[in-house]
Amino acid sequence: MKQIKFLIAIALISVIAISCKETKKEDVKDAVKTEVEAAKETVNDAVDATKEGVEKAVDSLKATAKETVESVKDGAEAVKEEVKKGAEAVKNAVKQ
């Protein structure tokens, strides 16, 4: 009878030990899954923030480039007018 009780006790301890091992693995898997999802969310937020920053920088550079092009065009027009005036002055000087 004592041997049967001893075997039952060992069987119960074994069942509890196996149950605890499985529970720990499941808990670890759940914890890892939660951490991976949190990391994924953080990475997605960082990507979105970087994307917004890049878009703002591109828009700023685009505006600066447009302003530069307009400035160059205005400068070219001014040079063109000065060249015309210089050419007229030369013609007038030659005629005299």
C-alpha cells in the first residue's frame, strides 16, 4: 500500500512538473510575442516619423530650388537688359 501511495505521489509530482514546464514555455512564448509586437509597433512609428521628416525636407528643398530658379531667371533677364543697353551704347558711340 505504501508503494502504491509512493507511486501515486511520484505520478502527481511528475504531472505537476510537466504542467509547470509547459506553462512556463507558453508564458515565455506569450511574452516574446508581446515584445515582438511592441518592437514592431515602435519600428513602424519610427518609420512613419522618418518618412514625415523626409517629406518635409524634400518639400523644403523643392521650395528652395524653385526660388533659386526664379532668382537665376531674374538675374538672367537683368543681364540681358544690361547687354542690350551696352549694345545700344556701343551703336550710338560708333554712329557718332
